[in-house]
Amino acid sequence: QKEVEQNSGPLSVPEGAIASLNCTYSDRGSQSFFWYRQYSGKSPELIMSIYSNGDKEDGRFTAQLNKASQYVSLLIRDSQPSDSATYLCAVNLIQGAQKLVFGQGTRLTINP
Amino acid sequence: DAGITQSPRHKVTETGTPVTLRCHQTENHRYMYWYRQDPGHGLRLIHYSYGVKDTDKGEVSDGYSVSRSKTEDFLLTLESATSSQTSVYFCAISDPTIPTGRAFFGQGTRLTVV
């Protein structure tokens, strides 16, 4: 079982709709969870971090964490063409040292 | 932008030759990571370091070694490059004492093994 798993997509969403991205992780001791966005040919950039169960909102982005189900999600409201990118879920696995592990990424396309 | 620099940015090398990629940071962050990125695989962890001379393996460490003799530098060496190691390599840094624990990435190194 991979430590962090995402649906690799591609996911296609019409402009103005809600895009929903999902991620599961295997280590119950994980404490920190992140969503990165990566445009083609660029480096990943952090868009959301979440540490406790529930929802965390930042502008059009909402991260949701359910530690009991080992599940993290990202919602993008009022999707814009500029949101078209690959979204990477990352988890800090506590195995002595902190090991930052990524899922395989979900490619999202917002259609005008 | 975080002070993290990868060198070289692009490299073409021949099968069987050794290759060293360098990651340099000016942020004094404790953790440094090397990832490779291939289509459909996201970022896969090769090796990481949690301090000077303290390193550990990631999920795809075979054929790679690392060294960290100074806080600011983390070197990735391909002992004998193979075509399967053609990839984009990213270095990242993080510091768990910073509340967000976020990681910052370098610009990436595109390595082609022919």
C-alpha cells in the first residue's frame, strides 16, 4: 500500500463549478497535511496546510481532514481556468524523523 | 522566495557515468529532501536529511546516494547513471519548528541519461 494515494485523474470541471480532490494516507500517526499546486514545468507551491480534524478555509480553497478515516480533501469553489494544474497531496509521516511524502497528483482542468 | 538553489538546471549524461546534483539553501532549515518526478508518479522521495550527516532512504533510493556535510548543502549522486533515472529532480527544504512545517522547493533539475 502506498503511503499517500490520490486519484490521478485527469479531472475536468466547468468554470465556476466546485472541484473536489481527494487523498488517503496510511500512517495513523501523521500530524501535518498539505496541498501543493504545480503548474506545468514549474515547482510545486503550497496552497493549503491542515493539522486538525475538520475544515480549513482560505479564500476559494477549503481543506478537509478526517483522521479517523485517514482522508484529506481539497475543495476549490468558483473554479477558474487559472486553477488548471496538478494538485499534490503531501503528508508528514512521523517515523523518528519527519518524512514528507507525496501522492501521485491529480491533474485538474477547468473548462471555460 | 525561499533561498534554495539547484545545480545544474539541465544535464545530459551517458549511461554508466556518475552524476552529482547539488541543492544549496540559505534558510538554515534542518530538513532537506530529494525527489524525482515522472509522469503519473507525482513526487517520489529518494533520500532525505534531518541534519548534518543524518540521512535516510525514501521509497526509490536504489542507485542513489546522498551526502550532507554542511547544513546548507545536500548532494545527490547517481553512482552509475541508467536510462531509468532520466527524470526531473526536485530538492525541498523544511523546518518542523516553523508552525506551518511547509516545504519550499528548488527550481528542479532536468536530467537526461542517454
